[in-house]
Amino acid sequence: MFDRFNERVKRLSFVDIKLIKWGVFFATIIIVKLFPQLLKINYWMLIVLMVACSVKPAYRFWFKK
């Protein structure tokens, strides 16, 4: 199943990936506007979640051969 997804992702251009990122960004803004209580989350918790979600992709991109 993941092999099929990997093949599809390989067909995307740099611009396609950037457009997906912007789409997610704007969808996040919509979610926050619908649920403003999400803004009350402690910033340190958000930083921990950001780092936790970024470690594996960063390691794979920069260090794994």
C-alpha cells in the first residue's frame, strides 16, 4: 500500500508540494477560527509537538543514506 503512495508522491513537482502545504496552512486557519479555544493551548506544548513531529523527517532527510 505504501509503495503505491510513494509512486504517486514521486510524480508531484516542487510546486505541487508547496501548494499542498499552503492548502494545509489555510485549512488550519479555518479550524482555528471554528474552534478558538485551540488558541489557549500552552505554547511550550505546541513547541514539543512540533519538534516531535519534525524529528523523524529531518533525520531521514539530513542523515539517513
